Amino acid sequence: MSEGLESSQQHKRLVLKVLLWTTVAGGVVFAGLNVGRGIWLLAAGECVFVLFVLLVLRIVDRTTHFTLVTVAYLIPFFTLMVLALLLPRTSFTVFAWIQMIPIICYLLLGLRGGFWMSVVFVSLGVAAFSYRYSGEEYLLSLMMLANIWISSMAITMFSHIYERSRLANEARLIELASTDNLTGLANRMKLSEVLERERSHALRDNKPLSLVMLDVDFFKRVNDQFGHNGGDRALCHLAEVLRSRLRDTDLLCRLGGEEFAVLLPGATLEQAAELANDLRRHLAAHPLDIESTQQIMTFSAGVATLGEDGQSLDELMQTADRRMYEAKGAGRDQVVAAGQQYPLTAPVLQTP
């Protein structure tokens, strides 16, 4: 998910770079034309702005304050457009750039920033056009100004609606990408994202963070006896039962197959082991009703904690996974945490 957000940021940087180079080319051309027509104030403003844009181009790829740089560029850019509409002897075709403002703003600033920047400068641009080009023929002027106002507001609204729909679709795609289709639980990608966030909080606030990995015992027997549909029902049943015993801050994930993980912010190794044991007992006390029979489900689990068992998701999962197989080797239906020892058999010889 973080890669997707980074990709979105890179897209905005590319859009801004294209706009910056367009501004440089346009600024040079129009500055020359305005010098030729004697519009010195506007030509001077365009020359100064071109120099400023060239400086922005030097930092746009590496700045960590992208939004601030973008706003610093857009405000003088749009102000020059409004000024060009107010000055005598300039062409009314400058207004074409005013109607580009909503598209530019929403592309670079997103929903909220794009909305306010668009409302302010489109309103100023339309007001400047109305002041400059309203004529003596009242009805003709009224018709022209109505067209300008309505078309400008329509472009702003269309841009806003499109950006809102795009953000909603993006959020939905991210949700789908981070959710297990069968159980509705978070998947490994979501686990990785949440663990990184909770790890930062734990290190900053000096609080514990633990991870439980669990694997359904003898799940192959369920599949053999009730088919894959029965196996799917069993996994969904487990997800529902375990989720009902967890806090809102805990994260239950399906990693794949019959393997699950539980991220427990604020839980020490001992607390996580106790909770895993409680979940194990709770699951066994709520058998699965399937084909007029009650199928008791159990799991084997291993526990790891941030710090002594690792710092990254991979390290914590490796430790918790090893302990989970210790639990399986010791007879299944139990939880293994640090300090617990069992006479182990090779996990590869066990058929889950």
C-alpha cells in the first residue's frame, strides 16, 4: 500500500514538472510578445516568474515538502493570469488559462486543497473578466458573463466530482488489495502496513508489541470429510469466533491457507500467550455446525514479541512460526512462547 501512495506522489511530481516546463516555454513566448506590444508590467512579471519556475524545477524531484512547493508555484502563477485579464491591451483569450485552474488544482493538490484554490482563483478570474470586458450593450454583456460564470463553475464542479470519485475508488481498491476475499480479514499486506505503524508507536512510547501465529489443527481432515466448501466454512467460522474475542486495536489476519496471525499492540509476550490460550479455548468451546454435525476446531500457535524476538515483520513471523511448529510437534492444540520447551518431532512429517 505504501508503494501505491509513493506511486501517486511520483505521478503528481511528473504532472508538476510538465506544468513547470510548459510555464517556462509559455512565459518566454508571452514575455516576448508583451514586450513587443509594450505591456511592460506583465512582461516583467512573466520574466521574474520564469526564473522562479526554473528554481522550482531544480528541487521538485527531491523536495520533501511537495505540497508547499506546489502552492508556492500556483499562487503567483494564477495571480499573473488574473493580472493579465485586468491590464489594458491584453487578450481576452487569457481566460482560457483561468478555466484550466480547477483541473490543475485537483491534479496537484487533491480534493480539499484543489477545491479552495479553485474557488478563490476561478472567482477572481471571472470577476476580473467581468470587470474588464463588460460592455455597454446590457443583454449582450449579461449573456457573455453568464456563459463565463456558468462554464467556469461547471468545470470546477466536474473536477471536484471526478477527484472525489477517484479517491473513493482508490480507497476501495486499497481495501480490496489488503483484505482476504474469503474471510474478510486483513491479509499479509495489511499486516505489514499496520505492524510498521504500530512498531513506530511502540518504540516511541516504549510499549510492548506482540505477534501470534496460529495454524488450524488437522485442517486437511475437514477438507477431506466436507469438501472445499466445508473447509471454507471452517475458516470463516474461525475468523468470526476469534474476532469476537479481540479488541478493536488488535488485528486478526489470514496469511493463507489455514494459517492466521494476530497483531497485539500493547501486549507483552506473557499477555499475548494468555490471549492466544483464551482464543484457543474459546474456539474449541464453539464448534462448527456442518452437515448436521458439530466439528470441534483447535489450533496450534506461536508467540513472538518486538525486541527480543526481532524488529521486523519477517523476524517476528519467523520466530512465531518456529514456535507454532513446536506446538504442533508437541501434540497440537497449544500455545508456545519463549522459555517453553517440548520434545519436538520434525514438522515436515506432520500432516496438518
